[in-house]
Amino acid sequence: MERHRRLFLQLIGALILAPGAASSETVGPRTPVGRRPPPPPKREEPTPPPRKGYRWIEGRWVWNVRRSRYVWVAGRFQRRRS
């Protein structure tokens, strides 16, 4: 009886851990913390004409933790503080 109980608990434990193990394989290789590669060269974006009451924020590369790579954030206008 004890043997069946132990086997049952092992099976339940494997079922609980299986989704986590499978998902870590599908994410892809991770870059170790503190060892990110340098960002790609800055992209050249056309600067739009100025808008009254706003300032232009240039685009930049940002590290995406989920994808383990840099992603480009496009430039945008931001309202000036009064």
C-alpha cells in the first residue's frame, strides 16, 4: 500500500512540474544576467516637424527580458510639462 501511495505522489509531482519544464524549453536560450550583448547601432529615424507644446523623444533600443534580446522603441512626441 505504501508503495502505491509513493508512486501516486511521484506521478502527481511529475504532472505539476511538467508544464514548467516544457515552457522553459520553448522560450529559447537566455542571456545570463549581467552578460547582455551590446545594443545594435542606433536606427536613423526621420525627425518630424516640431509641434507646439510637445517635444520629440528619439527612438532607442530597449532590452526585452521575455525575448532575451533588444527591441526597438520608435521615437514619439511627449507633451511638455507646464
